[in-house]
Amino acid sequence: MESTYQYSWIIPFIPLPVPILIGVGLLLFPTATKNLRRMWAFPSILLLSIVMIISVYLSIQQLNTSSIYQYVGSWTINNDLSLEFGHLIDPLTSIMLILITTVGIFVLFYSDNYMSYDQGYLRFFAYMSFFNTSMLGLVTSSNLIQIYIFWELVGMCSYLLIGFWFTRPSAATACQKAFVTNRVGDFGLLLGILGLYWITGSFEFRDLFEIFTNLISNNEVHFLFLTLCAFLLFAGAVAKSAQFPLHVWLPDAMEGPTPISALIHAATMVAAGIFLVARLLPLFIIIPYIMNFISLIGIITILLGATLALAQKDIKRGLAYSTMSQLGYMMLALGMGSYRAALFHLITHAYSKALLFLVSGSIIHSMEAIVGYSPDKSQNMVFMGGLKKHVPLTKTSFLVGTLSLCGIPPLACFWSKDEIINDSWLYSPIFAIIACSTAGLTAFYMFRIYLLTFEGHFNVHFQNFSGQKKSSCYSISLWGKEIPKKIQNHFPLLSLLKMNNNNNERTSFFWNKTYPIDGNGKNRVQPFITITRFGTKETFSYPRESDNTMLFSMLMLLLFTLFVGAVGIPFSFNQEGIDLDILSKLLNPSINLLHANSKNSVDWYEFVTNASFSVSIALFGIFIANFLYKPIYSSLQNWNLLNSFAKRGTNRTLWEKIINGIYDWSYNRGYIDTFYKISLTRGIRGLAELTHFFDRRVIDGIINGFGFTSFFFGEVIKYVGGGRISSYILLYLLFVLIFLFY
């Protein structure tokens, strides 16, 4: 076992050969690498599966021995600075390793089919594998410098994946926004790390916490400076985990491919901020002001994320704001000292939200077959509805994920969210009321998404698509022939383009052949599309279930959503010697080290009493969502009923004004982006223009003025000393006139 821990440093580097080999292959053998592009999904999944097996083994050892292992080796040493490079295996690391690998495997398996028609398939898997390497390195790091290195690599991968479709202006803008916003937090993190090193003289966690505690107890450090360093460290977590006020990048990050949203922006990368706070909790917990500030940011994020999700029309952005709100629950729990509850909700939410994002990707995939590649339509819930008849497995998966996120027993998030709410009653009744109210809002907006997407009729029939009757449609094939340029433009992301070195012709996954639609089909309202899969021609008019590889990933995450909550069930059967609370047993070393809140075993009566209130609020939110949206969206012909709440004019009732105000607040993102645009973007631009004016007109003006003056006097003196009598006479007359005038 000791050797397993000692060589566990290799864990982050196991997925690294995939991006290296893809890069070398594209450089040396581009044609062969592109032709065999589907092959690269296998090593990506295989290597991450190896990491998962090692992670499970380490977690079992953690359960049996309750030990913490740290291995450190010298990196660079001189008289003033000593840096070490190592790895740390403790309960927090074990949990994050299993979370990253399990979700990552299913997302990679899903992505093989989801991205199969995209020309950036190889680039996608290279980015994903490098992200897995960076994230695994982050969670196994043993010191702050090492964490910061992998922290920046994770941010770089996020930037590349958000802007994966960089030719789209919205994607290019979104990745830049994410990059700039995270730089604010990362700069604070770097300053905090340097400040801690100045105080303690060490970057290692094993030394840092001990020295820190001794300095506090002996009153050998200025408390205000210490609080400032802790605040700067927390700023990095605020940006990475999309907490208020640095949350603005997360909804725009949905411009990336949906598997990216599932892996990075729901399960792993945004969890890095939670991981950092949990890792540094021994430091934060001795500074009460920082703990109060963490809980305050958490409760604000909970409420803000839930309110901003209420009126979103883009299905992925609605889920993004939901992610933001749930991360707020985790941050609130950490601020309250509920270490176990925060990590428990991190686990349950990761699987539930990854499931919801993969299901949304399946919905988008099926909608693109009808409306074409158009994010404004394929992701807009207004154009959906009635999908439960056509995609029953997808509908069931989304419903289970929705119920879990709403906190309905016995699904995963019920156990963790209920624990956080119960702990909040002991911490602050005001925070508890907000947390409970937000649980009702969560149930409302999640069932709103479900009802708009799956209930009623297929709303695309009532849109302008019904008038776009086409006599033929180009079908999609796995191994295609040449494609006309107009079809490339029509399906920009369903073709895999490559340049032929001989004649510079473009090839893609399209057959240059059309299949006419019969006359009866043209007269029907819904659009038809003919798709060829492996030589079989299929004609259909409604969205369809995704392929088996995508369904397999969704169903596996569905099982996790159903049963992963069992690891933290707070019940024991002592007479049989069975302890169901596996999570507490795993986290005992960390909880004892922190002296943090630990969930003790409870009996059924106490548990049901505590849970009944939060479940009732969630059920009330579901009821309100059904009451408001199910009859309205049963047909898009009743669209005016919904708009009646948002009508303009002076004859609105007070209730309509309140509903309209909430809708405007939510749809416009709380006007926070507008505030940043006015105060920061325009302010910085105005300052830049003022600086530019000062530089050009004042600084350069003074210099240019001296130059012009010298040039003028030089020209004058040139004529004075030129030796011409006419010039002397003219100058003489000029001075005479000046004298006479004076």
C-alpha cells in the first residue's frame, strides 16, 4: 500500500499521452491522423479509466486506514527560496479523483458521438485530455505553488473549450469574458499565496497550517494583514466557482459544446473553487471574519443564481444559473464549517447536473435535425415542447435529474441539500430562510425547464419553419464524398472538412446526393429530413432519441443520480455493526483535523421531521410551475396568455407589475452585466481615451511645440543670415514698422 501512495504522483500524467500523440500525429502524419480520428476516443477513455481504478483503490485504502499520505521532493533550492513538488492523498483528494474520473469517462464516451460530425473532433479530445491532466494535478497538489500552476492550466483549457467554435463571434466573446473575469480572481489568489509565504515562509500545506496556527496563538502577526491574505485566496475561488460578483462568465460559457458544459462547467472545473476553500479551510476556520464572509457570498449566490434562472429561454443558460446557485449552497456550507455537507453536495450535484447537461445536449442534437444548426433555435425552449413523445428515455433522464436537483427523496441531492439547510438553521435563521426559499425557486425553475421542453406539443410547428418547405435535403453520412460549398455553409458544424493536397478540394461527411420528399410529406406542417446512417436511409419529421453511446452515458449518470446519495445517508444500525454513512467514515481524518461540523447518526423520526419542511417547499415550487406553465405551454397558440403578465402600459395591476419586474430582472441577468458594461467597460474605455488624448495633445504637444518653435526660429535665422540684400531690407522695414507702431 505504501508503494501505491508513493507512486500515485503519476496519476495526473496518465491522460497526458493523448494530447501529445494527437499533436505529433497532426504535425507529422496529418492525413492518417484525421482519417483515423475516431480511434482517439478509445485511448482517452481507457487512460482515464485506469486513473479511475487507481482512485477507487486509494479511496478504499483511505476507508480502511483513515490515513493521510503526502510525498514531497525538492524542486529548486537556494539560500532564500525552497520550492518542493509532491502529491497529497487524503479524503478530499480521493473524493475529487473519483468525481473527476467517473464523470469524465461518461462525458468522453458521450462526446465520441456528439462531436463525431464536427471538424474539430481531434482538437476536442486533445483539449479534454489535457484538461483532465490539469484537473487531476490540481487536486493532488501538495502546496500552493503547485496548485496555482495547475489552476492556471485548468483556466487555459476552459478558455480553449469555451471558444472551441472560435469562428462564431459569440463563442469568441464568451471565452474572452471567461478569461478576463477569472484573471481578476487568479490575480487575487497569487497575491494571497505570496502574502502567506511572506508570513509563514512555506508553501506546503503540512507546514503552512501549523505555522499559521502558532502565529495566531502567539499573536506574532498582524491580524488585518492575515485577513487580507485569506480574502485574496478566497477571491480565486469566487471567480473559478462563479460566485457573486464574478459569476458573469458562467452563462456565456455555454457557447462551448454541451459535453464541455457537463464536465467543466457543472461537475469539475467550477468545483475547483469549492475544492480550494475546502483545502484551505484549516486556515480560514481560525479567522471568523473570513468564514462569515464566505457564508455571506454563498447565500447571495444561492438567491441570485435562482432568481436569474427563472426567465431564461436558453436551456443551457438556465442550467448554468442553476449550477451557480448550487455552488452557492456548497460555499455556504463551507462558510458555516459544515465540511461534510459541502463535499456531500459537491458529489451529488456533480452527477445530477452532468446528467442534466448531457440530456440537454441530446435535446439540442435532436432539435438541430429539424431547425438546422442554430443555437438561437435549437437551444431555445420556446421552440421545444412535446418532446416526451419522441424522446422518452431522454425525458425520463431529465426528469430524474430535475427531481434530484429539487431535493425530492430518495434521489441524490435530497440528502445533501437537506443537510445544508438543517445546518443553516443552527448558523443563522435569516440564511436558513433564504436557503429554504431558494429550494422552492430551484424546484420552480427546474420544472419550468422540464415543462417547456417535454410537455405539450412540438412548438416548432407553429414557427416560421413550417413555411420553409424544401423539396430535398442533403443527408449525413459517416464516410462522405465531396460537398458543394453552399451545403458546407448550411451545415457548418456537421461536416468534417479537410484539404486535399493534390487539387485543394474540400471533402466532408456529406454525400453529394439528394433524396426527394414525397408529395404527401410536403403538404404536412412539420419539416421532414432524410438521414443516411451506414447506408440506411431514414425519413422522419420529429426529434429522435440519440444514438446508443450517448444514451449509455446518460443512463449511467442516471444510476449515479439515483444511488450516489446512499454514501452519505446519516443512519447506523449498530446492532448489526453496519454503518451506512460511508462519507463520514472517509472524511473523519479531515473533520477531526478541522474540528468542523460532523453529521452524527440520526434516527428516522428526527430525519423525517427535519426533511419534511424542505421537501414541502420543493413540492410547492413544483406545483406553482405546473400551475403557471403546463396549461400555457400545452400549445404555442396560447403564447399570448404568458405574455399577458409582461404587457406594457399603465393599466397593469400590481400583481402584473411585480411579475413583470421579476421577469425583467431575471431575463436581463439582474442588470449586473449592464452595470459592469457601464462602470467597467465604458469607464476603462473612457479612461483610455482620456489618457490617449493627454498623451497625444499634451505630452506629445509639448514636445512637438518645442520642435516646431526650433524649426520656426531656424527658418527665420536662415533668411536673416543668407547674405541677400533684399532679405536685409525687408527685415529692416519690418523692424521700422514695428517701432513706428509701438
